[in-house]
Amino acid sequence: MDDPIPTTLKGLVDAETSCRRCPLYRDATQVVPGEGPRRARMLLVGEQPGDQEDRQGRPFVGPAGRVLDRALAEAGIDRQTVFVTNAVKHFKFEQRGKRRLHKKPNAHEIERCHWWLDIEKAIVRPPVIVALGATAARSLMGRPVTLAKLRGAPVAAPDGSRVVVTIHPSYLLRIRAAEDKAREYAGFLADLKLGARLLADAA
Ligand code: SF4
């Protein structure tokens, strides 16, 4: 018989800890569950944990998390009031010497881990969801998407939830040219401000 579906965040963490729905649990240090208040009004969904997140067991605590923190603060969103999670809850990487290089999760892994994202949404019931990057958007929309086509206005997910689509903050870390970086950061900030406006409207 299937295990019961968790109805609390504690129960969800316990269930995710023993998840074997895809092979990614085998090489990761630990599962990285979503984090935030049960009644958070905004759900932020990234791609997967990075190296630091995998070691610490918490989402968005590495370099991309610092970019996110700065942008959230500038958009007037208190990180303590949002629920932060990932489309895929285990770190996928390739070992190169001592380094662990990020590898993008595939369609199967995203689809299998979507189970947990759905449960997070059911428990937290946020009025606004922000997809950080293509993997998160794909998971939430249930199909591959082109980010640029979905940015600038909220889109409806198949379950009716409102989703703001933007880039993943790690993308900003990879841009070398200062001018390009500043332009992309401004776009990221504009997307987060759109999320903040939707929150204000939903209040
Ligand atoms: S990545 Fe998701 S589906 Fe795969 S084992 Fe981890 S928690 Fe389970």
C-alpha cells in the first residue's frame, strides 16, 4: 500500500528524507526540503540544491541564495515570510577531481520529484508562486517552456495557481560582462516586484 500523503511540513520532511522515487538520492549527501512558514504567502521554486545546499541540507544558502536574498530585499519581500524550495530535492552533480559540478536534472527526475512540490503547494497554499528558472517553470507548468515567453505577466499553471516566471539567480553569477549582468539583474528584480504586487493585490 502507498504511504499516506503528508499533511504537515514535518511529515513532508520525514517522507522526503526516505524518498527513492528517482536515483538522485544515491549520490547526494541528504535531501534538501523546502523551508519557510506553513502559511507563507509566496512560494519560490528553484531548480535543485547546489553544493552548499547539499552539504547544509537547506535551500538557497550558497552563492545563488545570496543573490536571491539581495533581490528579495530590494523587491520589498521579506525572505522569512516566503517558502523557498526546489523542483528537485536532491543535488545532481558530476564529480571532477575534488569538485562536484552541477548537472541539470532530466525530465524523468523533474517529473518524479514534482510529487513533493505538489504536496508542498497543498500544505502551504500560497497565493503567489515564483518559478526561478526553466526547470522550476517546467515542473510547475507540467511541460517544457521558454522562459522569455512567460515573463512579464503572471501565467496560470494547469492547477489554476498563479505563477510568475523568472530566471534562476545562479544565471546571474555566470554572466561576466558587467553591463549584461546589470541588465539581467534589473529584469530579475522587475519579476520579483511583479510577484510582490500580486501579493499586495491578494491581501
Ligand atoms: S530528487 Fe526528488 S524524487 Fe528523486 S529521490 Fe530525491 S526527493 Fe525523491
